[in-house]
Amino acid sequence: MQRLLVGLLAGVALAHTAPPWPETPMAKPQGQFSLPFADPPGPNTWLLGQPYGNTVGAYRQARSLYAAIQGIHFGLDFSAPCGTPVRAIGDGTVVEVDGPHGSPPHNLVIDHGNGVSSLYGHLLRRPSLEVGAKVKRGQVVALSGDSQLTCVSAPHLHLEIRDRSHTRLFNPLPYLAADWPTLLLTGFSRSFERDLEDPRKWQQPDQQPQARRGGPPLANFTHPWPPDPSRSGPAGPLGRFPGLPRSPAALKPTAYAPGPYRLTEGGCCVNPIWSPDSRHVLFIDRRAGQTAYYGVSVAQPSEPRAYLPVAYFSPAFTYAQVPGQPSRFQRLSSGQEFALDTAGTPVLWSPGEQQMAWTVSASSGNYDVRRGQVWVAKPGEAPRQLATVYGGGAVAWLDEHTLLLSGKRSPQDPLRSLETLDLSSGQRRVLSQALNFRGIQPSPGGNHIAYYTAFDRPERNGLWLLQRNGEKQRLNFFGAYQWRDAQRLVYIELQPGVETHVLREYHLKTGQARALADLGTKMSNGDWQVSPDGRAVVFVNLKDRNLWVTALP
């Protein structure tokens, strides 16, 4: 089975080496096709997986799995349980069944006319349709499968939009009629690789490049972010920056303007983060030839200023890390640096910034059984290995002496565990078990853990709140969520078709939910952050792709 799996995974790329047909004209995208599933999205049905384009995952496999199609993810993944009925996105004619242009183990290609073809890959079994068969929009044509052949590791449908020549591949989003901003609130693998020479390039789901089979790599970046652990050498110097403005301890809380208001202009930027005092919003950009973390005051928005290097930061922004082999760390107040071998991965900082944790995982093999070694170190001191986890690793700190792990203790275990690791005693305590844990977020103080499980047994699926003693409750809503404070969870429900996104709040103590703020628009790519003081949210506005802020009551 292992030899078969390796061969099939290699075939994901090799299947695209078949001779192309003559290139044909292509119809423009007008939302003329439907989604490949009939049921609404959710943890029991389907969620969006890896989007089309220059994703972080594709960039790290650009020279292997995705080499045949210019190094990008050339389709749109829909995560779904194995055996989910797959429907034709439009009327057409079957032109290939398990043909040479598709994604194994089984695939199907439908010609829709006007130069447009759709491919359905990683199917559970060979479709029963024959070449030449006519199909109707919404007709069941196949069953979804798993690229890893386990129906546990990576169950999903891989959907492509191509021209009839199989030479050019296109972003499916504008071809499919769907509420993409809402669908992108949840799911997996939404991040795109950055070129630090042009950090705004290809950072939105609908701005990804067309791909051509056999063409040169599209993302041939000299300074990529995040760095690829398999390609990175020693991390370079971080340089000197002014640092964040210091706020006097007696300064009054930030006064936010009423209603959502704009912080940036010109389509700037993505992945915003807050300063620890909640007074500035930071983002990666390049201005006047300098790439850095720029910041804007939320009280008095003005021209962004370069404050910090492009790096990962500890909770209070005491330290910055540039991953590499080894990684470079800098104490921002003094410029003092030290190096640490983290296998090129960013570290998890304890709440008081006294310790760091990271996981070194195998780079090949089935996702569910990849061996991960959990390491811990204090700044400037030698690391020590604390635990081995399969199919997971360290995901968060609950306090200065307790790590939260997700994974299996043995590769033979059927379920993953969400468990605590006491650094003082080495004791591990299982809190919950499921096939997968997604979106794991400890509350401030670490007494509660929010997570969701999808495509497991119905009694395990959904959004959950878990306590340190193992008690848990399933919430009666599902969507995107972030902690506001130790007792309140801010969320946006997954409800495709809504006109605007509404921020809501669930209070753990009372069990009550309430609406907080109507954004008057939708977020782009589920890109939002609650401020550390819990009084505001920054988000990327779908209409202008700028950063906006709204206060929370």
C-alpha cells in the first residue's frame, strides 16, 4: 500500500505530462457554473480546502508535486467526507474517465463547450460514466475520495477549470456562482506565499495567476515569506527599526470612531496584526523600496510608518524570529541576537515569553503518521525534546508550564488526541479525541479551548468549547471565531447568501449570544483580528481590499 501511495502522489504531477490538444479559445468567467455539492457547507458536509493559486502549501512543493503546472495549486479543493456525491457544475459531455490529464486515484473530465472543461480529481472510485456521455448541471457524476487513499488523511474533491487543450488552467472562483467571501470564512489552508519584493502580489483568492502546463515557475521569489524550511539556509539579519511607539501606562484607552472606518488605502493590505497595546494595526508592505511591518494608529489613521522587520513576534513583541536553519532571534529593545535550530519553523511563545516550543515533523509520508518531535527552549539556552506526536505536534501554550498537543501517541491510533503536557512532570493528559482537531484556540488565561471537528462521526462534529478538566460543550452555531477575552467568543456564522457579515458574541458564563456589529460589507478571505484589549476588530474589506476597524460594544 505504501508503494502504491507514493506512486499515486507522484502521479498528481505526472498526470499532467500527457500531450496537450491544440489550444482553444476560452469563455470568460461569469459565474456560469454551480458548486459540485448539493448540500450547504458545514462540518458534516463540506468546507473549502486549499484555494487555487500561489498557496503556502503549493509553494513548498513547487519543485515536486506542482512542478508540472508552474508550481502553484492549479485547482480548488473542497474538503468533504469520502463518498460525498459529486455533481456536474454544468451541462456537458464526458471526455475523459481516469484519463492522463487528471488527479489520481480516479478522475473525470467534462467538456462544457465554449472552450471550458472541468476536472474532478481524487475520486473514491472510477466513475460509471462512459466517454461521450451527456450530463446535466447538478447530475451526480462521481463520489469524492482522498488523495492519501485513507479517507481520513485528506478527504477532498480537487476541482479544476481548464481549456479544452488541457494546457491552460484557471481560477475556478469567478466561474462558479457562490458566496465566496462567506465560504472563505472557514476551512483550511487559505494563506498565500508572499514575495517580499512585491508583498501585495497574489494575496487575494480572486487575484491568482493563470497557469500553463509546462511553463516556468510563477513564484520564483528571491525573498519569499514565510520561508520554506526545506530551502532556507541560515536566517539573515533583521536590521534595525524604530520599534513600536511606547504608550504611557496611564494613557486612556483608545477612542474608536463610530461604525466601521478605513485605516489604509490603495488595496492595502492582508494579514493584519495588532500591537500589544491595541493602539496600532501592523501589516507587511513595501514602500519607498523598504519592506517591513508598517503600522497605522487606530485612533488617528495617517500615512503608515515602518516600525518592525518582517518576522514572527512574541506576544508582547519582546522578541522577533526569522525562521531559517538556524533561525535568528532578536530582542527588539536592545538588538541582542541569538540563533536556534528550529528546523526552519516558527516557535510558539509561552504567555510570559519565558519559553519557546516548536515541532520538527517528517517531510514525507502519510499525514496521519508523520512523526513530530516537540522541543522546548528558553531564550538563549539549549533546547530539549519533550514529546513525540504522530500526525500533529504542539499547538499552543495554556500557561507558562503547560503545552497543548494535538496528534497521536502511536501511528496505529485511530484517533487524534487533544492533550496537555506538563513541562515540570512530563505528564500528558488527554482532554478529547477525534479524527482531527481544527482551529484550536485557547482562551486568554488558557482555561478554555475552542476548536472544531469536521467529517468525523456526527456526535463529534461541530464547534466545541473544552475546559482544562476535559468537560466540553458543542455550540449551536458554526463559523469563524476568535476570543475576545477569557469568557467571550466573537464569531461570524457560516451562512452563505447573507448580504453582510455580522460579528456576534457568545458568553461562556451566561450561555447567551448577541449581535455586536454589522460590518456593512463582507470580509475578504476571512481576514480579521480581534484587538488584544477586546474592544475592536480589524478586517480586510471585500469592497476596496483595505484595512478597516470597527469598535465592539
